Amino acid sequence: MELNEEKSYVPDQAVTDFRNVVSMMADLNEAFDMSTLVARLSKNIVDSAKQVNAKRIEIETIPAGVSELDVARVTHLTVYETEGPEFDGISYECVMPDGETIRCGITIMSLYPEDIQIQKAKWLCEMVCLYVSRAKLGSGFIDMMNRDTDTGLPNMQTFLDFGEKLFGEFKITDYCVVALNINNFKFVNQTVPFDVGTSVLIKYAHKLSGMIKEGEIVTRFGGDNFNVLLKKKNLENFLSEIKKVPVDIKDGNLRVHFELSCYAGIYMIETRTAIQTAVERASDAKNNAKKYPHHPFVYYNEEMGEKQHYSNQVRAKFGKAIDMHEFVAYYQPKVNIKTKKIIGMEALVRWETDGEVIRPDRFVGILEDSSSIIELDRSMLRQVCRDIKRWESMGIDVPCVSVNLSRRNLTTENIADEIAAVLDEYHVDHSKVEIEVTETVDNAEFNFLADFIGRMKQHGIKVSIDDFGTGYSSLNLLKSLNADVLKIDRSFIDLKEFTEQDELLVKSIIDLAKAYNMEVITEGVETEEQIAFLDRCGCENVQGYFFDMPLSKVEVTEIIRKGYYDKDIKY
Ligand code: C2E
Ligand code: CA
Ligand code: CA
């Protein structure tokens, strides 16, 4: 079947790409036999077809000397089909060693222009060609069924089969598993068009493939993750090679060069361990490596496994827990030490599950690794709005309630507008809610934070800088941030002795904050000595166990109804 140029949706470049692949495959000069092929086409090909949005794949052969019109003699096989109107196709000729020419056509139906993922289509074609050309060889072609359609590397199943074989042969303890992820691959995708990014990934994959020795295997594990089953004796060498992998791409006029580094987890297989377990352990170590940019290669230990297991459980239970309203707001009052009046409250999440109340340090950090934290923060904000309205309906003069917002939210576009919209939805006055965000760690985040605060100002919603003093922000940065409240971290007052130097430091932070028109509050206040110290430093507002722990809704209702503490403070 000839390519129909008029009907074709495939751009010229794609056609050339197809032809290149096809002629490359034709070079194999291998004979094929359609009858054996039929039986062997596997699920893989169908999956690949779906990936490229192919509606139908056909393979047809026309034995030498047979006219195309002589349909009776044409072997025509539809490998995969869904309904679809138009089609694009490709055909090629296979010249056999004896001179016989066999024409083979592959038709990929309805590749709409916006769907075209040339790289995938290419691999699909190649796969089909290999099926065809290797069919007669029987066993050899199975190889191609077991490959990742993007990179051509062995797929995960092949990797696991290989590992299981080593396990069966008692050789597995000679090996280690390296699970790696390319650093900042997002940057590559932001810098070059998506298909060029894919080419970079493919090149990288091929380079990895070139680094391993016989009896070893590398597979792609989704996205820019790779798993390698490596002989221990080659590990050191391999790690030094993957530290920096240069990748050059030429795409028309575009030439790009990347030096790709990675982080990796390593599991040294010491006892006979199932390959699946070994991969999971390397992957746990990889997740640890991700957290420490200065230690890109991390070896697995048992503690990691337990932590990972716990994290996985939290993540798995999260969706249902949200639906079942298991995340509950507790409230901790903020108090003015002069008047002892309640000047605000902070909403702090608790996870009430299976009769247990779990504190946020057991799950917030885990949820921050994914977008789940955004969902949690949103649900807390709504809960707070509902509580405010309920208290108001009880005739209580509700103090401003602060809600914690994970920094992950800051990159969400329109987050400030969204928060304001939620308040409006519940008819909550904008002065009744304050948002607490922690200090930022780098410039990019700083810009997001500054932008967020600016927008919140327009909405008349206060923002406080939480945990001040634990991050990297300097006092200078404070000025440009323009936040409303500075929350001084408890580490500044968690002291055995309060020296003049401590006082000078805290006092100057407070003075500066006030000079920038910020309110100041110190958190984690537990003792009278701390209150006396803060009074000397000029900080009147505190939050901490000295007055109350975070309280359930029922408990806090009585406290805010009263509106003040009559606790004696002697200092
Ligand atoms: P945070 O925002 O700094 O909250 C203050 C933490 O200090 C709370 O811990 C509170 O219970 C604790 N605390 C209060 N007074 C004292 C005291 O006198 N002494 C001591 N030692 N600690 C005191 P909690 O409730 O366990 O929350 C821990 C962290 O979890 C919070 O730190 C915040 O970063 C995060 N978090 C809590 N709720 C949320 C939420 O809804 N969303 C997000 N994104 N994070 C939350
Ligand atoms: Ca906070
Ligand atoms: Ca804090």
C-alpha cells in the first residue's frame, strides 16, 4: 500500500522519520511468515497503538510477482482496530536474500496532527517491523515485545524476569540494584520542545545502556526514572559514569547540549532477595537521595524501609481520610500578655482515625511531597470558615483565625484569589482569617511568596511569616515581603538561661519588624520566664502551652466565648 500524500495528516518530517526507520528495518533482510505472526502479536502492540492514538494497525504483504490488484493473493492482516474515519500509512519493501521483494505496509489509522508523538509512532513502527521480520526466526523477535516503546530499553517485566533468573541461579547476591532519576529533567522539558525533550531522554537511555556490561540490565521505570541491575564489582565505575552524562541533540537548526546528573538509591543484594523487593528498596533509598542534593547516591538501610512503608500508608489512606472528614481543625489561642485577651487563634490540623488523634508532624511532611497537601490545606480553610460562621451564629465575637498554607500552594496560579473566593462563599469577613506561610528557601520561591502577599493585601487578608528564624530569610528580605505579621519561632525562647545577648537579638528582630509595620507574635511560649523575657524584648503577643494547647472545637468554644484568660502571670 502506498502512502497517500493527500490524505496524510503526517507532516513531511514524520514521513521521512517513518521511512528511515522502515528502511533500517528492511536492511535486516529477514524473511517473515504471516501465519506465525498472527499468533504472536502480543498485548504490547495494542498498548503501543493506544499510546499513539492509532485507530488501526494493519500489516499487509504482497508476495513477489503478484499484482496489487490481485487481492485474493494479498495477505492482509489487521492487528489492531478501533473505529476511525481516516488513515495514514506507510509501506516498505523487504528485499529477501534470494532477491524476492516483499512489500509490507503498516497502516496507522487516524493519527490526528495534535496527537502525533513521532517518537512513539516510530518505535511502534519499528516494533511492528521487527515482529514481521523476526517472525520467521521464532524466538528472537520476542525481544522486541519486551521493550519500552519510548526508549527501546528492556521494559520492567523483562528486567524482573532477568532478576528472577539470577535469583533462580543463586547469582542474585553478586548484584546490586541502582534506582536513579535525572536531576531537573523538568528543566530540559522547559528549555526545548517536548519531542526534543523525548529525544534527550532516549539518548540518555542509550548512554545508560552503553555503561552496563554483559549480564547486566537497565530498564526505564516511567518518566525519567531508570532501574539498573548491576554486578557489585562494576558499581563504583557505573556511579562515576552517571555523575554527569553529556547529551547532544541536533534537531534541524536546533542544537542543544545538556549535562545530565542524577540522584540514585542503591540496594546491595546481600541475602537471596526477590528482585521485586530489591527494586523497592533501591527506590526507597532513591527517595531519600532526593532530599539531600549534596549526597546524590544513597545506600538502602532498614530504617528507610520502615519510614517508606509508613509514608506509603499515609499516602494510600489520604483520599479516603479526606472524604471521611478525618482531618479536623484544632485551635490554639493567641494571647496578649498585658491584657490577657485572646487576640487570635491558629487552626492546626489533627488526623482523627481509628480512635487515634495523629499530629501533623506525622503526615504533613509526607503529604507535602505530593499535591495532597494542597487538598488538605483547602479543606482546612473551608472547615475554618464553617467554624467561624457557626461561632458567629452562637453570638461569639470570633477572633481572627490563622490557617497554615504549605509553600507548595504558592506556585498554584490565583491561589490568593481562590482563598478570597472561599471566604466570600462562606460570607466570612476578610479580616477574620489570616494565612500563615513559612519562610522561603530560594529566590524563585521568594518571588512567589512576595507576589502572593501582594495579592492577599488587595483582598484585605493578612499574611504572617511563620517559623521566622528557622529558614534562610534575612531581616532585609522582610522589608520587601511586606507581610502583616512576623511569627518568631520558639527556638529563640527555648533557652535555659536568658542572656543579654539573646535579649539583644530578639529585641532587634522585634524592633525591626515593628519598624516595617509588622505585628509580632512569639510561638511556643510555655513558661513565665519566657513571657518575662518577651516582655523585655517588646513582644506582647504570644501563643503556646502556657495558656493552652491546641484545643478541640468544643473546648475552644468556651474559651473564646469568654475571650480572655484570668491566669496570673507573676514576673
Ligand atoms: P506550626 O505552624 O509552627 O504550628 C505550631 C506548632 O507548635 C503546633 O504543632 C503547636 O501544637 C506547637 N506548639 C504550640 N505551642 C507550643 C508550646 O508551647 N510548646 C511546644 N513545644 N510546641 C507548641 P502541631 O500542631 O503539631 O503542628 C506542627 C506543624 O504542622 C505546624 O507548625 C505546621 O507547620 C504544620 N501544620 C499544622 N496544621 C497544618 C495545616 O492545616 N496545613 C499545613 N500545611 N500545615 C499544618
Ligand atoms: Ca503556623
Ligand atoms: Ca510556627
